[in-house]
Amino acid sequence: SSFAHKQIYNNEIYKNSQILFVTPDNCLTSFREQVIRDKKDMIVSTYGIYRGFILLKNEMVDKGNEIFASTLDGLELFGKKITLKEIKKMKKIDAMITGASAVSKNGVRFGKGHGFFDLEWGMFADIKIVNEKTPIIAVVHDLQIVNFELEPSETDIIVDYISTNQHFLPTNRKKKRPSGIYWNMLEKGMLEATPPLQELKILRKNSNL
């Protein structure tokens, strides 16, 4: 909802960010549009990470095309494919924004399946452009907040804030995040289906990390 997005735009975390990671969720389309209008840089994963990551900067988008550029088709058209090696050169991601089917009061997201966001976090943590201090915001409707606390799994990336149509809630996260990918816990076929994971494996082997 646009109210949930407004809570973020008015927040210092967003105002002070220059490079954002935003998931490709449909509920974040108008959020991505605002990022373009605010002249911030944005990294977006392709659906299922099958085609890796896309970088979109304001100057890549012709004026008047901000709305289209914020859609998945528009991102592919205006943005440029970016490798983990290139992302690493950007030094740091200032904040990560994700959708969720639901999220618990203590910041555990669920209902998305496959854990793509956990994977994205793991890859970025591996190349050291995110860390414990990187703020993560989940955007959901008030009705998608679960009022009890959930026990996170080892690979769950807990969010720091939940932005809804009515509230901007801190989750008071205490659990540390993984400092990279848990290779032994990857779902079968995940490595084969995810080009950036393959790239990360090679980077690690050549100890470029």
C-alpha cells in the first residue's frame, strides 16, 4: 500500500540511502518508482534470481518512463545486468526492502517459499556489502502481521522494521544474521538454477573474497 511506502520515504534510513536492494515483489512496484524519482540507485533481483541481478540508476530511465521502469519488464529494459563482482565494487548496500506474505512481530517472514531473500542476503554478506548493521525493512499490510513471535530457522533473515499501511514497527532483532551462504543447506538444484550462486562459488575458489 502507498501508505506503507510513505512510512519508508519519510524515514531517515531511506533518506540517507544511496544504494538500495529491492526485491521484485509486485507490491513494491510503486516503491521502486519512487526510488527512481528520488535519484537513488537500486539493485533488484530477477524473478527467482534465475537471471541474476539488475542495477537501475535514475539516469538510465528516460523521463516519463519512471512507472514502466519500476515494473519487472521495465527493469529488464532500462536496467543493466550486474554481476556479484560488480556489486562488490559498489562497497555497500545502504538498506534492503522486501515484501512478505506475512511477518511475525519479531521479524520472521514466511509464506514465500524457496527463501530467495535469505539467499540474496547470504550472497551479499559473502561479498561483504551487507552486514549486521544493514537495515532490512519488510513491507506488508497490517493484516499480514502475525501477533505472536516465531522461532526463526538458521537461515531466516530477520527484518529490522515492518512497514505497514498504519505503522513503522521496529522488531528489536536480537538474532545475528548469517555471514554468508550455508552451502550445505541449499535446496537441491538451487545452485544449478541460480547463476550468481555459481559466480560466488568461483569467486570463493579463486579467493577473490
